[in-house]
Amino acid sequence: MYPTTYDNLLVFFSLAVAIFTSYTALNLAGRIATARGRIARLWLAGGACAMGAGIWSMHFIGMLAFSVPIPVGYDPEITLLSLLIAVAASGFALWLVTQSNLPYGRLACGALVMGIAVAGMHYTGMAAMQMTPAIQYDPLLLALSVVIAVGASGAALWITFHLRRQATRRPLAQMGAGVVMGVAITGMHYTGMAAAHFPAGSVCGAARGGIDTGWVALAIIVASVAALAVALIVSVLDMRLESRTAVLAASLAQANAELTFLALHDRLTQLPNRILLEDRLEQAIGSARQSRRRFALMYLDLDGFKAINDVFGHPVGDALLVEASKRLRGAARAEDTVARMGGDEFVLLAPGMEPTDAATLADTLVTLLSDSYLIDGQDLRVSASIGIACFPDDGDDPHTLVTHADAAMYHAKALGRNGYCFFETSMNADAREQLQLLHDLRLALSRGEFVLHYQPKLAAPGGPLLGAEALVRWAHPTRGLVMPDQFIPLAERTGTIVPIGEWVLDEACRQMAQWCSADPALASDWSIAVNLSTLQFGNPGLVECVRGTLARHGLEPRRLTLEITETTAMRDAAASLAILQELHAMGVRIAIDDFGTGYSSLLYLKRLPAAELKIDRGFVRDLEHDSEDAAIVSAIVALGQTLKLNIVAEGVETSEQQAFLTQLGCDALQGYLLGRPMPPAQFVETFLPTGMSLDRAASAE
């Protein structure tokens, strides 16, 4: 037998090519597994060619590393056949590992087919030498090489299948797998080479017309490595692009999910909004019809929220709404839907709930929502008014149920708030009346329908006239003159009280400036009093509004008295003190209205820059018959005198009240006995020409 030797450098290159081929195959398998349709087929074809060329290159370089002491060559056609076998085996392997699953039976069959194909490629390549006599093979080593080929193929298939989608996530694992696969494939090749024996005197039939081994080794190494490198780079870049695309797609899906959530939920409280509630309500109606069961729909409104929102600011108001929504969700059942309709209004949909259970739940919610809220160090309180409509008794469609629950809620407010009411048919008319009144109220200011009447304020006991209090009236085109108690609560609930209050301030200052211009001597000590609502007092632009109004009409600040209720002043005493001090520094007079009905802190009261206290008419009404009221009024007068404040008593309707209040030391009186609220023309006619006598004022009633 001829002695054989190996070129160690080429052996090393064959091993390197085998490892590089294996690593590239893992990347290509991952890319093919994620592609679809025509793109997947193109990747499979390209991957088969690149991987087959790599395996064949390793085999051919290994053969070139082998040398015998005779001229050697390779038949081109048989060599090309061995390459095609390698490409076909690679294509089959890549197809197999890119399937959705790889059970052990399929893995064994695939390993057998691919192992035989790889062995066939090797021994076909050996046959390309066309040795005479033929190469003799050691049967044991030959069989071992086939076994190694099958085993290496099985290992390669299993590793590739399990790492195909982890190319970018586990690069070290993929690199280790490539080394294992490359060593196994190389081991198979050199086991097969060890099985070959060349008898002495053998001649290579392809040595003359075949492929020359001198220059072809370097060409094959360069070409195969370049082809594999190109395939690997394209695969890695495409996989990274796909990974980034997948990240973008995931981000887009998440963004779409968030947009869908925002479209169906309230941004502040994360509760379902009106759109989602309508969908849930439709489902509840359909389910209730099929099962012939009832359900309850509750409409909730937070009483007093708007005052808190305007006085303490929107951040505090928002925090209160979030806390209220948490309490609602905590009290609701898992199958219930709690939705925010907007502002401070919520709806609770309770499928399968009977009226008796709805009443129990509503009572729980009223108690729960009326508990104090500690927000930004402020102890805040609101109450809840709840209207309840039941399916199918109170409506069999979403719009009717919501409308009727809303009407019942407004009825609960009318009954005193902090409670609940079930819908009754008679409430429909009231609800329509309230909606129409609200619609008209929102247009009244732009239509110029508001007017001011002026009630005189006289020095006790009967004059002279000190000024007047401006009282707003609504000259409704169809309802006639609407009194404040009929529309002011509605204006406060809807927030329209702020622009109405600004109009009252502007008109009162304009009228006062006009009177002063008409008769400066007679009106030298007059002042005009304007009431500020809680919302208007909490408006951040109040001070600038007052300053601008006075400047616009050229009215001296001392001519204007702003009246705020005791409750408003004490709601946030520190903030109230700051606002009142700004107004006082401007020269505006401050009056504390309805004194005695709230809960004042004398510590703050003595610091408020008030000029007068106004005794609430509730104490004056029964003054002659109620000793407790008389004692309270006496105490208020004494307190005011101690604080050096003017004391004004409202609601004086009898001469006995007039005499008693004057005797106690009240500085000024207001009431029907002294003069009813009247239009500005009548006020001038009654008081301006006469020196403001009590007899003329009383005769104007």
C-alpha cells in the first residue's frame, strides 16, 4: 500500500470551513423559519447552495490535504456530482429543521437520509480520482464513517431545529453548536479517509484530464469562505432587520392597544367611558332579555365637587375624582361596570341586580363617597346624589335607561342631595324642564336677558341711604322674571355662575358710576354691594377682574363692597385671607354675608380685612319670638363691635325688628320694610331726588 500523508494547514482550513458552514447553517435555518411564501423558498434555495458548497468545500479541502506519492487529479463531472449531492442534502436538512415540529421519528429518518447523502458525497468525491486498481476500503472504518455521518447529521438537525429562532438571542450557544457540528462533520470525513487504502502501483486516471490540485485548493478555500460569508452576512443583517421590524411591530401593536384603551376609557380615572358603557349596556340588555332578568343602572353625581375644583384647583379636583373612582370600583362587584360620563358624573351598571339590592348598594355608595378625602393635606368632603333606573321597568334601550337614571339623580339633588332615588314617570317632566332651563341659561348671558335689581341699605333705623345691594334677575322671554333661587343653584352646578357673576359685577359698577356722575353730592357716600359665589371667589382671575372692572367704569374702589358668605371665607381660610387682602389693598370693601350660619374661626376672622358683618335673615325672622335668636344676634353685634366692623342686618320686615336691631347697635338695615329690590330707574326715582327718606322708600313697595 502507498503511504499517505496530510497537509496540516489544509486540515485546519477544512475544520474551520466545517465550523463556519455549521454556524452559517444555523443562521440560515432561523431566517428560513421566520420567512413566508416565496421569500422562504428563495432563502431555502440560497441556503441549500451556500450550506452544500460549504460542506463540499470542507470535504474537497480535506481531500486536497491528503497526498499519496503519485500524481493525483479529479474528474470534473464526478466532482460536480458530489457537489450536487451536498447541495441536495443541505436543502433537505434545512427544509426539515424549518418545520413547525420535529418528532423523534422524523429526526431519525432525516438523520439517516442526510447521513447517507453526506457519506455518498464523500465517497463520490473519492471516486472522482478514478484510481486503478480501485481504492480498497476498510469495512469497519467505512461503516464507522457512515455511522458518524448519520450521528453527526442527527445532532446537526436537532441542534439547528432548537436554535433556529435564537440566533440573535443566544449567539454564544449558536457558536458552540457550530463548533460541535463542524467537528462532527470533519470527524466523519477523516474517518472515511482513514478507511481508504491505495495499493502499490495504483494510477490516478484523472491525473491528466482532471482538476489540478496545485492551485485549486486556495481557490476553493477563498470561494467557499466568501460564499458562506456573504450568506451569513445577508442572513444576520436580514435577521436583525426582521428583529427590529418585530420590535417596531410590537411597539405599534402596544400603541394600538393603548389607543384602543384610551378610546374606550377615561384618561384620568382609567374607568370605562361613555362609548364602552354603551357597548356594555347593549350587552346587558341582550343578556337580560334572554334570561328574563332585571338589572340596575345608577347615575351618580358628586355634590359640591365643582366648588372644590374651583377653589382648590384642578389638580386637587382630579385627585378627588381618582379617589372617588377607586371607592366606586371597590364597592362594585366583579361583573359590574363603573364608568365616568365626564366631570363629576359616574354610572354604575349592575347586571342581574334587583331593585332591593340596588337600594342597598346605593346606600353603601352614598356613605362611602361622603367620607372625607385627604388630598394634598386638605380634608375635603363631598356627597353623592344617585338616580336608579331598572331594566325593563324604566326603559328597554340604553338611551332611555341613562336618561331616566339621570332624571332620578336630579330628583335626588332636589330632595336635599346625599341620597338616592328610583326613577318615577313624573320625573320625566322635571328632567325635561331642568334640561330646557339649563339650555336657556347657557344662552341667557349672550342674549342679554339678565337684569339687576337694587335693594337699598339704610343707616339704622331709617336712613340716610348708604347704598344698595345688586341682585340679579333673569328676564326669561317666556317664563317672565325668574328669581335667583330658581336658576342660581343650576348655574353653580354647571359652572355658568362665574361668567354670570362677572357680568353682575360689571353692570353694578357701571350703574354705580352712572349714579355718581348724575348727582355727586347726593350719592357721595353711596356704595354698591355685589355677592360673590364660591366658584367666583375661587376663580384665579378674580382680583384682576375686579381691578379691570373698576378701571373700565372709573369707579372708586371704596364704592364697591364685595360680599362673601362665611362658609366661603372659611373653606380655605389661608387662601381666602390672601385674596381678601389683595382686594382690601386695592381699596375695595369686604363684607362677610350670612354671618352666624357657618363655622368661623375667630383666629382667622379677626385677621380678615372685612369692613362689615351681615346678620343672616334667618336670625332676624323670629327675633321677636325666639330668645335664642335674640341672644345670637346680640352676640354677633357685640363681636362685630369688638372687631370694629359695621353690622348690617338683613330681612328686616317689621318695625319691631327694626327697633330691636337698632337698639342692639346695628349700623345698617336691609329688608322689605325699608325697600324691596327694584329696577335702577325706580331706585333713582325713589331715593335720589328726596334725600332718601324712609317714608318714600316704604311707599315704593
